[in-house]
Amino acid sequence: MSKEHGRTVTVVVHVDGDPTPRQYRFPLRFYRVGQVTAAAVAVMVVLFFAFAGPITRNAARAPALDREVARLKLENSRVQQLAAALNRAEANYQELRQLLGGRALPTETGGSTSVAAASADLMRAVTVRAAPPGAARRYETGPSVPGHWPLDVEGFVTRGQVRPGDPAESHPGIDIAVPVGTPIRAAGGGSVAAAGTDPEYGLYVLLRHPGSYETMYGHASRLLVREGDVVAAGQVIALSGNSGRSTAPHLHFEIRRDGRSIDPLTVLREGN
């Protein structure tokens, strides 16, 4: 047996008011074990505070990080939506260029629009269709106010209405890019107030409808009605073209009431 095995450690305890001290003897090996245990506990306490601080700080930051992740997800969703919109605009641009044979967009200012400028305009172009594919179109019989899109095929509104007084050149109707020879239908039933040739609008048809309404169809390649004819809503009155003051095939379409121009996109039921 080693010497240390037989040695002891004496702990003397003095209690106030008690003259007799109390003594406690422990084997020396227990004392050594206690020292090692105390040292281990001290090390564990130091390690706990060393690692608990960063963990606590990270835990406090977790809600802020969650909010940041949510914000980034929302921004990413918006970026994806913008990218999809740009892709659609680019597809529309390429489709319209193909439709127009690679030429500039139609304008009525006497000069052609460059492709670079046209791409900016196409960002605002509105794709329009007369009705969903395969859907039957119902037209009124007899005279009726304008209520139908004048084209059967899908087209692009390349220029909207510009009212008088606007800094841009006044434009009382809308321009819809379609291939030459596309049938143009009467937006409502009425009579042909005028049909002929105009320096600005080329071959055109002006229809008169009830309620002081008129509709104007310009830049046609062929007229199928004459002044004084009575036409029904949906009747083909002309074929689209590129006549008059125009740089590419399109239909110039106007709606008037009491001599004042109205934006067709706010009136017709089937333009969207």
C-alpha cells in the first residue's frame, strides 16, 4: 500500500459560540478526486460561458435573419415576375417584327420608327384578340352602338390614343398591327357615312351608329362597302393594309360620340 493511500486530510470546523471544534477526516485520495472534480467543473463553466455568448447572440439574431430571408424571397419573386414580363415583351417584339416583315413599327408621323425605338414602344404594346379562340361571336341585328372588336385575329396595339393638347402629336384612335388583307369588321350596325381615300388615313370607312356614335377604319388595302350602304355589326367592310400616311401594315381604328374621340380600349367588350 502506498504512503498516500494511508494518509488523510483533516477538516476542522469552528462554530460560533461552540468552544469545541469539529474535525472531519477524509482519505487523501478523496481530496485529490475533489480537486480534479472542482478543476473539471471550473473548466466546464469557463467553456460554457465562452460558447454560450455567441450562441445567445445568434439566437437573438434569428428573428431578424428570418425577416431578411422573407424579404429576399419576395424580391426574388418580383425579379422572376419582371424577367417573365421582359421575356413576353421580347417574344411580342419578335412576333411583331415577323408580322411586319422585319420593318419598323407603324407610325403616322411621316417617318419610320427605328427598331431600337420600336423595342421601347413594344414594352407598352397591348396584345389584343377579338374573342377567345373557338368562341362564337354574337352580333346584334340592325343598327347598334359600337361594341365589338373590329378584327378576328390577334394583333398588337402599337399606338394608343393621344388627346388634343397632349405634347405628343394628337392621335384620336388606336393603331393595331395586323398583316395586309386581314378582314375588318364593323364594330356595330349602322350606315356608311363615307368611304374613300384620305391623304392621312389612305383607304378608309366611316360608319354612323345610333346614339351619335361613329367608327373610323383607316389604312385599308381594299374597301368592301360604299357610301350609303347599311351594314350589320360584324360585317366585313374592308381589308387591312398600309395605305395613306403609314409605314407598316396596320388598322387605324376610332370611336367617336358627338364628334369627340373615345378610347376604344375603354369601350369595347372584346378587346382584351
